[in-house]
Amino acid sequence: MIEVARLTKRYGRKLAVDDVGFTVRPGRVTGFLGPNGAGKSTTLRLLLGLDHPDGGTALIGGRRYRDLRHPLRTVGALLDGAGPVPERRGVDHLAWIAQSNRIPRRRVREVLDLVGLTGAAGQRVKGYSLGMGQRLGIAAALLGDPEVLVLDEPVNGLDPDGIRWVRDLLREYAASGRTVLLSSHLMAETAGTADDAIVIAGGRIVAHGSLDDISAGH
Ligand code: ADP
Ligand code: ADP
């Protein structure tokens, strides 16, 4: 469960996130939708403790990110710009994250298999296609088998097969009773994946409900 309340973030005079509040429930895929610059990434960064809010709270399982006892076992995230070292092999990138978070080594093999990267695990990341890099990022997010999955624009750069694969993975994850929040600037891309949607524009929440209702109303 994700609970965001009265969240505010300024960059200089710009209110990037303006009194944002929403709840994301388990067992469903929730889309976090809005145009570029709407405040999606900023909200997700605040949720994941990568930045401090000017006001309000962002909680995962009732705690702020930095107060989580096992962060990676609680929440897995795919964010922009948090890529692996290009010189590293895919498998080593995951092994390093696993080791620094006390996740059993065998889990690396499991997630590589889950994302279909077993064959490419020994290659250096700099040789990966965009889609392979995205799969590796998702593998890293899944390492801790987290209760909550947060993905910022997960299908960017993926071909239709890749998009379908992400959709199936997220639907399966949510069906197992976990919480999935995925941001996207494309509403159509999220249809068929998300059950619910939270729509943000200009830093403010403008709609929150079932994706069908929201699509119909716009
Ligand atoms: P989205 O993810 O929806 O595209 P962002 O959260 O990245 O939107 O950005 C929201 C607003 O905050 C935009 O106007 C963006 O330019 C601004 N912004 C985001 N990060 C910074 C930053 N580090 N410094 C200054 N402005 C920022
Ligand atoms: P520092 O890095 O200086 O130790 P803190 O981690 O103590 O900063 O956080 C700075 C401020 O931001 C504190 O008032 C803290 O309560 C607040 N803060 C940080 N993360 C969150 C969050 N997810 N929700 C609400 N407040 C937060």
C-alpha cells in the first residue's frame, strides 16, 4: 500500500508537486498518468526517498522509505537515470545489488529468468539494447520480491513484444496481491495494463479512479 498526502515539492519558484494525495491499493495495477513535466517522476522520487518533500508525506507500507527495515524487500523500483555501470556484466550488476541488500544469490538467476535475460547475463551492459537495459532494470526491481513495485515509464523504448511482456508481468504481480504503480505519459499505452489511474497535470491530481471511467470522461 502506498499513501501519499499533501505532498509538495518546489524547485525554485516552480511547484513541481502541489498538494498531491492518493492511495494505491494492493492487488491492482495503478497507472500514474500525465503529460511530460506533470510531476510524476518528482512524486516517485519523493516516495522512494531520493528527495525531500517541502511538505506532506509519502508512505510505503505505513513508513517513509528511509524508515523501511528492508527497503528492497518492501519496494522495487525502476526509475530514470539509475542505470547500471556500462562496463559491468548484467549478472554482476544484479549480484552486487543482491549482496548489498542481503538478498540470496540464487535470486539473481531467478530474476534473470523472469525477465528473459539469462542468455545475455554474461554480456556487458553497454552492449545491451534499450529493451534489454529496461529488462535488467526490471530484474533489479524484482530482486527483493517486493510487496510494492514502482515503475517510471517502464515501456519506454520497448517494442510491442516487450510492452506485452511488461503488461503480463505487472498483471501477474498485482494478481498475487501486491501493489503496482506505473507511470506513463501515454494513456493508451496503459489501457489493458492498469485497472486504476491517477492523473496528474501541472503538479496536481486531476483524476483518480478506474481507468475505464477516466478514459470515458476524457
Ligand atoms: P514528469 O515525470 O511528469 O515528466 P517531473 O516530475 O520530471 O515530471 O517534473 C515536474 C516539473 O518539475 C517539471 O516542470 C520539471 O521541469 C521540474 N523539475 C523536475 N526536476 C527538477 C529539478 N531537479 N530541478 C528543477 N526543476 C525540476
Ligand atoms: P537529512 O538528509 O538532512 O537527514 P532527513 O532525511 O532527516 O534529512 O529529511 C529531511 C526532512 O524531510 C525531514 O523533515 C523529513 O521528515 C522529511 N522527509 C523525508 N522523506 C519524507 C517522506 N517520504 N515523507 C515526509 N517527509 C519526509
